[in-house]
Amino acid sequence: MINIDELKFDEKGLIPAVVVDALSKKVLTLAYMNKESLKISMEKGLTCFYSRSRQELWLKGETSGNYQHIVSITADCDKDALVVMVEKDGPACHTGKESCFFEPVFHVEDKNEFSIDELYSLLKGRKETMPEGSYTTYLFEKGIDKILKKIGEESTEVIIASKAEDKAETIYEISDLAYHVMVMMVEMGITLDDIRRELGSRHIIDHKVKQEKMTK
């Protein structure tokens, strides 16, 4: 663990801080800290930055309520930039967006980007708009019983494919199962962050159990 005095602040006494969502691993914003704001961040466990335009310290969420609870702060190899992992109370951007990075600049057409978060947003959008002809709309219209029936069917298909040791088919069926589970999540108001938190808590428990076994 390095000391703050080992960090390399620029000629204005600032160091860039890339803020990342600890759950989704999505980049939320790029801000700047000076030594004072970094100390405050570490003392409070909340992100505190230095505003270059206002030339003053500002605690993220102090006015909006969208605090960022720090999980960890890591310096790069040159010690002149930081990655701050946080659990956020709300949107990171002043526009209301989850992340400050949402303006496309360049995209390679034949490179298909996939994000589980974007899929969830798409499914949520289907429930809100219910576009005609959409299979997802059909599931929401039929309700939870139909969705659960499909989950049961897809679970069986995963078992059959796995038992046959057919990797490609198992991947296909797991994808179908994951889709229907996410439809159920949207229907029930369960978010991806809810699942990430639960899995994260189990990881900690599992780690503790392993430690206990090693000490016996």
C-alpha cells in the first residue's frame, strides 16, 4: 500500500481520477483530485474532487444526494493517475445519465458490442413501451406464470444439453435461460445490481469459509 506522498500530482497539484462502478465495472466519470480532496475522500469514504472550473473542492452527492461510496483507490504504474472503484447512490452525470460517457465518437460497424446491462435496459424498455410483434412484449403480456413456465422449460434444455456433453448446445440453451430469467427480473423489479450485490456478499462469505478451513 503506497503513501499519498508517493503519488505524482501535476504542476497544478492535481491527479486524474477515473471513477468506476464497482458492481457493473462501467466507467462513470473522469474527475480530478488534489492532495486535500484525496485525503477527504479516504477519510469520509466518499469521492471528493477538485473542480478546475470553480477552483474549489466538491463532495460528489452533497447537493444531488448521488454519493459515491469508495470501495478502493488504485494508482497506475507511474503513480500519476487513479482508478476509484465506487458503489453509487445514483447517476454519476449531472445530466441524469448513469455515466458521463455516452456521446459516440467512433464505432467499427462489424464489431458487435454486447453488455448485459444494455440487454437489461432493452428488456425494461420493452415492458415500458410494449411494441407490437415483440416476443418480449408477448411474455410481459402473458405475465409471470408464462415467464416462469419458459424458465422451467429452458432449465430442462440446459440439463439435457449438458448431460449430452454438447458444449455448443449447452451455451445456446444457457443463453435462452439467461434471457428468460432477465425477463422475469424486469417483471419483478429486480435489477442487475441487486444480483451483483448478492453474489458479491456470497463471495465474501465463501472467502471467509475458505480461510476458516485453512486455519483448522
